[in-house]
Amino acid sequence: MNLETDFLPTPSDARPEPGSKRTQAAPALTRAMQQLIDDLPEEIALLDQDCLMVAANRSWQAVCEQSGNTDALPGCNYREVCKRKAAEGYAPASLALTAFDEISSGERDFWQMTYNGGVRWNSRDYQFCMHRIGAGDEALIMVTRFDLTELLELRRLKSDFNTSLDLGQTMERRRVARELHDSTSQLLASVGLLLGHLRLQTPNREALGLIEELQELLGEAQQEIRLISYLAHPPAVEEMGLADAIRALVGGFDRRTGIEARFVVEGEGVDLSATEEAALYRIAQEALSNVHRHAHASRVGLLLRLGRRATHLVIADDGIGITRDAFARSQCAGVGLASMRSRLADIGGRLTIRSLSLGTAIVASLRNEPRPNGTKEGPATKS
């Protein structure tokens, strides 16, 4: 294979002057790069500073030949190719055209977008990247295209499965809540009535003391069931919105437990998806349940901070804190904190646990990703 003849053909209007630095440096640089990229599965092309394609790996050439895009092979001016496609109304080409100008001028060193290829690419999804690279005085633009169709489909299937699983769990919790409220609570109320009747009929002081103790335990059990029932079937986030649903959840928790609870929201205008709102709400729900059962706290505070780059939900209590053994147990699948961590990881978030001078703080964090603009071609993401 002769690199100069096979990979460096140039149109006459773009051909460098003989003896120039670019003519001398480009073959050595592209020869080394060609060896690096040729066997990679991604579609990769190398352009010079004028967007002339000086090399392309086997994957790039194979896709171009299969699709009939023979005008995007080594020797072409790739910016001109994008310009023609943009003139035909192809939105990704218009975005790439602007990026080429920014890369070539040195305004940026990296750019990428994710788009749907539409009819011309069988509705497949791609990520298109440009990197400005160089060696010595020579600079090249590396263009990389990844076919994300299967990956995005797997992510969608995983998201659908998680949504279905979460819906099933929610329905089961609601069923348990109804059973506790409609059946178990009524049975305990009947026990309370019988204890009251027995108290009136018993003259023995020792027996009266036992009856009073039973009534106190019964009252605690009824309060516990009311809280469990409430946490299992709290206000619906999909109906109220995240902030209002958490506010209602915290208010109900305060009334039912005697633990002073407050909720603060900072920031506004952040567009969270339904999946993200549901995840944060479930974390608030599980965290409050853990505070009630394990923290021995007198106060708990929740903060929802809606930042420009990230959203944070903080749950902090003044309880006994989390021991090393408890933290180790929390790493087990299905256990409270591990469940929260897994729920966040599924949507690209992170859970942080911090020990306070008095109590524990749990921080759930989500990056605020840009939303699609609704066009078929999909949005561009610049870096």
C-alpha cells in the first residue's frame, strides 16, 4: 500500500504547494495515525487543517461504500461534503459544518453531537465527534462516528424494565398499605375496645397496670402501622410534581412520627425527567423510613437544590449516625442505602453518605443533561 497515492489524493484546488511544511509533515504523521486507526471498529477519518480527508480507516471506507457515499472517501474535502448535505436539508450536516469552522479556526479542540440518521441511514443513532490533534507544527482533525443504535436500544429496554419494576413495586406497596389500613388497623382498634372493656371490669390493680401497658403498646403499634401505610402509599409525584410531593411527604412524616421534619427548595427552572423525579422521590421516601426506624433522631431536614449543572437532594438527621457495621450491611443488594445507590446509578446519578457531628447526611446527585430539541435529527452537544 502506497500511502501517498492511496490516502493523499487531493483536488487541484486544495493541493498544497510542493515543498511546503504540510506536504513534508503530513505523510509521516498520517502514516503513524493510519496504523493506529485502521483496525479500530469505529469509523475514523483524518482531515488536514483545510478539511481535506487524508486518511480513513477500514470501517469508515466500508460504510461509505455500502451506503453509496463515495464522495466521503480520502481525497475529498469533507467540509464541502457536509456543505452539500446541509444544502439538501440534512440537519446533522449543518451542525457539523459550523463545528468544522470552529475547529479549523482553533476556537475549540473538541466537538460532538448525537443524532438520528433518519431515512438515509435507516433511522439509526450515531455519535459524531471531532478532535483537533497535532504533532509538531502539523495539526489534523480526527473525525469519529459511533453507531449507538444497539447501545441506546439496550438503555431503553433497561429503562423500560426499571420503570415496569418500579411500577409493580409501587402497586404492591399500595396494596399492602390498603390492607394495613382496612384490615390490620381495624383489628387493632377492636383489640383496643376489648382492652378498654376489660379495664372497666377488672378491680385488680396489678391487672390494671398490665392492661395500661398493653394499651400503650397498642397505641405505638397503631402509630407505626399508620406511618408504614403512609410511606407505602404517599402523595403521587406524577400528580403533584417533585417539590410539592416531597413537601407533602415530609409534612405527613412530621405529623405521624413526632420527628420534627422540614423541607427547603433552592433554585428553579430545572427540567427533570419523570424517571429522575420518581427516583429522587423514592430516595426521599426510603431515607425518611430509615430515619424513623434506625436513626433515633429528633429532627430531619431535606434540601432539594436545583442547580444549573446538577440537582441535589440532601436528607440530614440529628440521630445516632451510621456505624461501620451498618454501613457494610448497607452495601448488600436490596438493603436501603444499596437500593438507593442502585436506583441512582441506573439514571447516571450518585449517592454520597456523610457522617455529621450529630447524625448522618445522604446526598443524591444528578447531572442536568441538555434535553432533546424535538427534531428528528436530534440535538448537538458541544464541549
